[in-house]
Amino acid sequence: MAAFSLFSSSPRRFILVIIVAVVTIHYVLSMLHNDYSRLASFSNISEKWQQAHDRVFNSTAATLPPLFLNDTDYDDDLSVVTTTETETTTTTELIEVPTAETTTAVDIPSPPKRANATFVFLCRNSDLNGVVSSMRQMEDRFNRHYGYPWVLLNEEPFTEEFKERVRVLTDAPIQFGLIPHDHWYQPDWIDEDRARAGRSRMMAQGIIYAGSVPYRNMCRFNSGFFFKHELLQQYRYYWRVEPGVQFFCDVTYDPFVYMQEHNKVYSFTISLIEWEPTIPTLWSTTKEFIKRNPEYLHPNNSLRFLSDNGGVGYNLCHFWSNFEIADMEFWRGEAYQKFFDHLESKGGFYYERWGDAPVHSIAASLFASKDQVHFFRDIGYRHDPFQHCPSGEDWTRGRCSCDPKDSFDYAPNSCLKRFEALYE
Ligand SMILES: Nc1nc2c(ncn2[C@@H]2O[C@H](COP(=O)(O)OP(=O)(O)OP(=O)(O)O)[C@@H](O)[C@H]2O)c(=O)[nH]1
Ligand SMILES: [Mg+2]
């Protein structure tokens, strides 16, 4: 009754009494028993906790690159719309990331090589849910171990809600960039009457995005401008990501480093046949360019991937560019720059509907060596309605969530066979 009245009248006094009792008992036991004193000391408790922590942490660490253990690598708040703070040097060497361990311990493996690379994500505010889904998967399947930065681009400012929903997904640096007006919108010199007629013709043929000018802006931007964006100047390699795509498997190594160490400039997971009515004059325009600039044709090119008759006609094969890991130095180089200028001068991005996929594919196949184009067989990827699902060892190692029997690789409209034939 007394305890009840003590508690109900003054709970603070009751707690104080308990604390005093516990401290007194601890003090008395410490004086009487040496063992108790040692076991209950703060330093012993903290040592025990540290040992338990190390056991758990190091067992995870064994499967992760040391970079994962180094959480001091990036600035937290790199998110900007303006781009003035961006460094402009392009590093061509693989970067060794120093860690505290490497300077002190002898038997710790050296840190993993890292490439000078970033994710590139062109999207609209309205793409938010698809963006979140794609980024979440990329982080879970690969980037949480590597912390490569993200660059998101838009011709309109991203909303605060968009940025908040995206920032929460990763500790890696994220930058939000605004696309310069002239890199995006239809140029004034395009004859709008001719462009409109082209759109109507294509709509009558029932072609997807036939009547869309924004879609054409997007294709032209991805073909000739994204790698010129201020936020991307400091990077060499990029991995293009789109809203609502799926990454089915763990990526168990660094594909950027793979690209660099094997001197690759372009890579893909799905290749297929293009809609011919979207690019009626793209091949003749390409041939005109090659005739005028034969020096850009690589002696070990992949023309056989593009043409079944020595270059007379285009077989419509292209790498599906919604997935790309590639080297921006290739796009920034002389051959591609001149090629893009030539395409641009014809106005085909607006008079027809030239896609960045055939444009990139033609360039990579003609101006690079066939050994510089890579099929990422072990990366499971889906962009509706097609998917590449790895099989065998790759499927097991990647803990893939896709059905290995469901892969576009050798479907009738796939061009993978033609690609593989280049190396037979
Ligand atoms: N900022 C911006 N991004 C766009 C616009 N149109 C398309 N995109 C982005 O460009 C990329 C390609 O566009 P998609 O609409 O996916 O084109 P697609 O892959 O050919 O076709 P579907 O995915 O089948 O619709 C995606 O990352 C889009 O989010 C646009 O008008 N503005
Ligand atoms: Mg898409």
C-alpha cells in the first residue's frame, strides 16, 4: 500500500529509490567479489560487445569488396540542379580507392579497382514510381556494394517530392541535372511542315510514338547530347537505366571495371530488329557518311551484325539501348561526333523517328572493333516486353529471379545469333 501510494503520488521518487538500491548492491558485490567486479566493468562489457559485432560484421565483409566497409567515401549532399561545382577532368586510369586499412595492415587485400563511372537516368517527374523501382533494384543487386553515383536528367526541374523519394534509396551521391534547352527541343531550322507530315505518315502506319515530338527529342538527346551534359563531364563510363525495368540477378563483379580492363566501349543484354518505318533513310545516310569518311570505319568492325550483304542493306539489327553500359569517350570522340553531326544535318530525328538504339548500334558496330562490343550474358534484365535471363552457372551465381527458359536471346526477332556469329 505504501509502495503503491509512493508510486502513484510520485513516480520519479520511486525510480530514484530503485536506482539507488541497484547501485548500492553493485557496489557491495564489487567490494566483496573480485570476479564480479571484473565481469561487470564497463571496459569488459564494451570489449564483449565489440567481439560480437566483429564476428557478425566480418562474416558479411568476407563476401563484400572492402569499399563497402569504407563509409567515408562520399559527400552526403551532392544533390544539385545547377552544375557549377562539377569537376571536369576525365580519369582514364582505374582509380584505387585508399582505405584506412591499406595504410596499416599487411595481410589485408588491396582495395577493389573502381572505374570512373556513373549511372545515367533520363526521366520525367511523372516517371517517379518507375524510377524508384529501377533504382531500388540496381542498388539491391549491385550498387549497395559499390556506391557508384547517380545522375538524373530532365528537361524540366525535378520536384522536391521526386528528389526526396529518390534520395532515400541510396547513400551514393545523387545529382539532379537540368538539360540545356538546345540539347532537348526541336531546333528552329527543322522544317516543321515536313516534320508534321512525317509524323502523320507514321501514325497512319500504326507505329508506336509516331506522333510524339517529345519522344523524338528524347531519341535525339540520347543519341547526341547526354554525354555533353555538364554533370557527366567528369565521368567516362555510364550505365543507362530507365523507369520500370527489372534487374533479375546479383551483379557479382563490377561491370564498369570489366569494360575498362577489357577495353570495351559498348555493351548490351538484348538485341533485336528495328521498326523499319522509323528509319527509312538512316542506312543510306550512314553509307553516305562512310563514303565521305572511310577512315572512321574500324578494320575489325561488326558490319556483319548490321548487314547480311556486305553493307548494301541494313538488316535492322540493333542493341536495345534502354540498357547500356558504355564509354562516353567513344561518343565524345571524333568519329562519332562527325557521324552525329552528319545525321543531325539531315533532320531525320524529326522528319523520321530515328532512335538512339539504331544510331548507337550502327556507330559501335562500324567505328569500334568487334572486340570492343560486349554482351553481358550474366546480367538479368527486363524492359517490357522483352527480357534477357541468364542460364546455368550465371543464373545460379546471380541468384536470378527470372525463369531461365524465358529469355529473348534466340527468339525469332533477336539478333544475338548474328552477334555471336561475329566471333565464330
Ligand atoms: N525528361 C524526359 N524524359 C523522357 C521523356 N520521354 C522519355 N523520357 C525518358 O527517356 C527514356 C526512354 O523513354 P521511354 O518512354 O521509356 O521510351 P522507350 O523505352 O522507347 O519506350 P517504352 O519504355 O516502351 O515507353 C526513359 O528513361 C524515359 O523516362 C521526356 O519527355 N522527358
Ligand atoms: Mg523505356
